[in-house]
Amino acid sequence: MDKCRLQKYAQLIAQCGVNVQKGQDVFIVAALDQPEFVYMVTESCYKLGAKRVVVDWDYQQLQKLHAEYCSLETLSELPEYQKARWEYYVKKKPCRIYLSSEDPDGLQGINQQKLMRARQAIYPLIKGYRDALENQYQWCIAAVPGPEWARKLFPELTQDQAIEKLWEAILSASRALDDPIAAWESHNADIANRCIHLNQLGIRQLRYTSSNGTDLTIGMIPEAEFKGGGDKTLSGVFFNPNIPTEECFISPKRGEAEGIVYSVMPLSYQGELIENFWIRFHKGKAIEWHAERNEALLSEIIQSDEGAAYLGECALVPYDSPIRNSGLLFYNTLFDENAACHLALGMGFADTIRGYEHMSIDDCRNLGINDSMIHVDFMIGADDLNIDAETADGKTVSIFKHGTWAF
């Protein structure tokens, strides 16, 4: 891949993604796949004035070793050095960059139940830190090609060819080709205008219907609003948490979802794929579900904690989005969620509440924002998906028609 193009992408992540502020620390999580690109991102952060850039290298196969050889008790501990890091995050509020490149099938055979039990034990230990960081710092998830991920998408090519092809797909989907900064300024403006229109409607509930069997009605929080594209920290720093992104999203009201919804894409979760599944909701809670592949893992997700069976997000993405039009199934939620309308099980977003900056996190949850240790997106946007909104004044307004915007 041409280095000049990668430099622009690195700059996009540092400047438009996390928007590094002068004197701010940056923490990067990356696999061993693209050290040269991690170098570029690190340099871009320093050029923007970062005080210190810390890179935490990750290796997917080590997760298998830890799960196999560590006891559940050990996996459930939060060592003192990890506590110290969480305390540092809360005190310094560094930028966080996550470069995704993992193999979609890389954790097949891992003891998912053991890992879930460990996460359930650790979550109460870190929840206070997470709540303290809510809307306090900039973060960004972006992607680089890993060799196994590239071969998954392009099995007919050599490894080098597949990686090059995946680079092209990532850069195109991320609007990082010619002038990425200008492209993102225009893209953010378009998403913001769509959110303004949606928020002016006064939506009370959304009804999703499709010929695949989806028929689901979801209630909205009166104080909530649609958001999308870039976001702001409580201190007013603008950043883009996802590169790419195509969605206008909102957090629905906990306890108000009725009906059934069918997935339209595989869900890549913790290195395994869940395929061809549906979930039925009653009084907001998932009460029944089935998957043709990896149903046990789907059950683990939904039963992660008390809030995992409730919805935390409704996201609107047109079927003719750039990622969908690429013709690729990425087997990576960062991309696949931006190819179709999606929902998320688990944690909702406090910053979708109007005036959230003057509220506590508990105030937002009391209004109906769901709380959970997980946030797992799954794609539901079929080509014939219709979404109708019932407004506060009793009108029915078409939001999506045949899979895309009705306005």
C-alpha cells in the first residue's frame, strides 16, 4: 500500500478520530499485524502535541492460552497494576485508539463460558471507573488488515494480495482516499442534518417490518435524541469514535420492545461467528432466540448480566451505504454494522439524552438508558426493511422504505 495514503489515514485517526489535544496522553491498542502503520499513527499523535503515546500490543492467540491455562479465579481478578491503570485513565483522561485487525474465526474452540464468567466477575470491579469516564475522553476504533482476516475475505488471493485488497476496502469505506479530513467534515455535516430532521419529528416509537419475519416495535425515551458521526466530550472536544460510520443512532427506552427481529449478517463476537439468528422481545427483554450457528454463544451474550437482554441502541443505516455497495461482508462489526440498520443488546448511551451534561449517569439510566457490561451490535437491515415512526402527536411517519431513507 502506498505510504502516502497510509499517512493520510493515520492522520485521519489522530486528528479526526480522537482529535488529540496538546499535552494529552494517548493509549493505542493494536495487534502485531501492522507495526509500520502503528508507527505512523503514533507519529501523527505526537505531531498534534501528544505528551506521551503508549502502545499496548495484542495477540489473539494469547487469549486462547490464557483461557486454557489460567484458572477461572485468576481470570476473574483485577490485579493492582490494572487498577492503577484504570485510576490513571480516570485522572488523566487520555485518548484511546483501538486498531482492529483480528481473525473473525481466531478464537474458535475457546471456552467462551469460562471467559464470560470471568468478565461477569471483573465487571463490578471496573464499573465505577467506566462510569467515571463516561463522556469524559476521546476514543476511536479504526481498522488495519490482519493476514487471517484478509484471507477470510479474499481466499482466492495470496496473502500479500489479500492484505493489499483489504487495505483498499478499509480506506474506501473509511473515506480515506483523496482528502480524508475534508471528506469527514462533509460526511459529519450530512449525518448531523439527518439527525436534526429525525429529532424534530418527536418520535415515540419505531416499528420495524421485513418479509424475513421481522416485526418489532421499540419505544423511545422522550428526552432522547438521535446522534451520529462525531461526538463531543463533556469538556467540548469534538471527535469521531468510529471510522467508518454511516449511522444515525439513539438509545431506546429500556423495557419497551415487543416482537421478533431477524439478523441479516453474521455477528462476529470474541473471535467466533454467530449466524442466521432471531430474537424475540417482550416488555423490552429478549425472551426467546435461536441461531443456526453458535446458538450457545448467543445465549452467553444475552445472559451476560441482567441488562444484556435489553436493547441499548437503535441505529439507522441505509441499505445503499458505501460499505454495502462494496459487495463485501467484512466479518467485522465495525464495518458490517455500517452496511445495515442494526440494534445493540446491552449498554445504552447516556449522551443521547438531551442535557446529559447536567445530569449524573444514574439520572440518565432512570430515564430509561439501559445499563450492562456488554454492548453488542447485530445487523437487521434487509433490502425491504420498512421503519415507521409513531410521533408524540399520534402521526405515523415513514423513516425507511425498502431498506433506505424515506426522506
